[in-house]
Amino acid sequence: MGCSAGGHLAASLSSIDRPIKVLGDPIDQLSSKPNFSVLVSPVITMKGDHVHQGSMDNLLGKVADESQQELFSLQTQVTARTPPTFLVHAQNDRTVSVQNSLLYYQALLANNITASLHIFPQGGHAIALVNSPGSTATWPSILTAWLHEIKMIKP
């Protein structure tokens, strides 16, 4: 699970298919892909009109080359190996455009990945587990139902 830039990190782990070699021991042979991901107001793209400039500058530097922008535009990295994904975003988020969640959701659908997208009218860039405004407050219970539905947790 990740929120905002943390959503980019969680989506990176879920979608980028590059082996990570750290210590060169047998653990490196195990997959680091999660069984599912939960992305809340995630930064997804590093190119185009919907990029969150601060995230791009912090991740790629002020002068990012096109290959880095492509790699870290996670809608372009979704594959059949990407795990099921639950997305939550607020329509009135003025920090990270809701288009980021829409781009990732469209890529999930194009790759036949189980996905659930919830865009609420309120919440801005402050959707939380508790104290979210209006209907946005229902997202944790919707997530729980979805996790039951995809058989990640038992009722």
C-alpha cells in the first residue's frame, strides 16, 4: 500500500519487471512482487500533462531523460504479471491529478489484471484510513470487501 509518492513506490514494485539483485544470495531469486497493491492518490506518470512535477524532480532529477520517464511512467510498465490493484483517488485532488489513477487503471484493464477503481468527489490529497470526508470515508470497508472478493483474506 502506498499513498501519493508512496503510491508510486508501491506501483513500481508491482509493475516494473526487473530483477533486483542485492546480496547475491538465494533470497535474491525470490520475487519481490506483492500479491496485491492498494494505491491511494498515487503518482503514476512521469510524462505528459498529468505528471506531478515535484515527484518527478525528486525521483529523476530536474533533467530526466526520456528512457527514465518511460520506465517510471508506471502505466507503461503494467504486464500480465502485475498483481490485482485497488485504487482510491479524490476528484478534487489538486496535488496529484486523478488522471494518474485513471492511466494506471486503463493499463490494468488492457492487461486483464483484476482491478478496482474508486474516485470520490471529496478528499483532496488527504485521503486517510480514518477521518476522510463524506463518502470517501467508506473506502477502507470497500477495500476489505474487495480483498474478500479476490480471496486475499477470508470472511
